[in-house]
Amino acid sequence: MAKRKGLSRPTKIFWGLLAVVLIAITGIWGYNRYMQKKKVEQLYQHGFRLLEEQIATYIKENYSGVSKIEFSPIFISGGGQHSFLNLDVVPVVYDEYGNKAYLGKSIEKQGYGSYGTGDSLRLAFDSAGEEVIELKDFDADKVYDVSGYKTLPDFAKLKSNPLMDKNVAALVENHQLEAVEKSSEGSPGIEIVYNLEIRKGDYTQWP
């Protein structure tokens, strides 16, 4: 019986090199995909850090009786074939009596708007791949480009926010907050806790 010939040395070298090339291509593709994901996550975190500071600063400077404000994780929803990608955060306000209440959620079946890319924030990359971060001020009919800032610049502070004011007033009327009032004295001693964790899910179901 004739002995089967094995692969020739050149053939073995060819297949070995091909395997190395394929592994390298797969590794580069995986690395690039990972880096792109990290870049997008950093954009989300940068934008929401500025949005959270804008919200917290408005409450700190315009409401008395507030002891603390903190934020939910950044929730990502939608983005399927038939829906847009939405990112939202829930501000949590504490009064000086230990009560806490959630902004942006329905109260007695009345909605008060969300805090995220649908209403308050625009996030994108420009043609050069640089971050684009814009905070919206509907009352002043302005959009603030804060792309190059790590903390909130003074020009992007809100002078007024009727939608948030109605939301806070409704929380007080609903007895979720006590002795929280619109005041130029503000709450200078307020504790602020930012949250840049990213989660998939519906912000309305948190916590």
C-alpha cells in the first residue's frame, strides 16, 4: 500500500503564514472595535457629566431647602431598526428632612420631560472624529457648545428652566419634597453626587 504524502514544506509555510495573517487581522478588527466602543462611551460620559452639572447648578443656585442631589446611571434605550438611540439620566433631589424625589418621572399621570439626548443634550462626532457636545437652553432659545470643557462653563448655566420648575413644584405639591422653594438664596451647602455609569434599560423603571 502506497504511503500518503504529507504537505510539502512550502505548503506548510504558506498555510502557517495565512493563519498568522488571519489572526492578526481578527485581532486588529477586535481592537479597533473595542477602541471605537470606548470612544463612544467617553463621549457619553463627558456629555452627561456636563449635563448633570448644569442641572445640579441650577437647583443649587435657585432652590432653598435642598440638601443633596444625585443622579441615576446613564440609561441607553432604543437604537433598534425602528427607533432612535436615547440616553437619559434621572436627577434625584433630597430635601432637608431626608425625603427624596425623582425628576423627569410622571406624577399623578402627568409627564414632565426627561433629562438626556431627547430634550437637553446633543452628542456626536464631527468629520474629524472630535467630540461634539451641546447643551440646550429652550427658555433662552440657545444651544451651548461645551465640547472643549471638562466642567460646566459659566455661559452654559441656566438662568431659568420653567419645565424643571414645574416638575419641582409638582413634587412639593405631591408631598414628595418638603420646604423646597424657589429662592435666589439657593442651597449653597448642597451635596452633589455625579454618576457616569452606563447601563442599558428604561430610565423610567429606575430605581
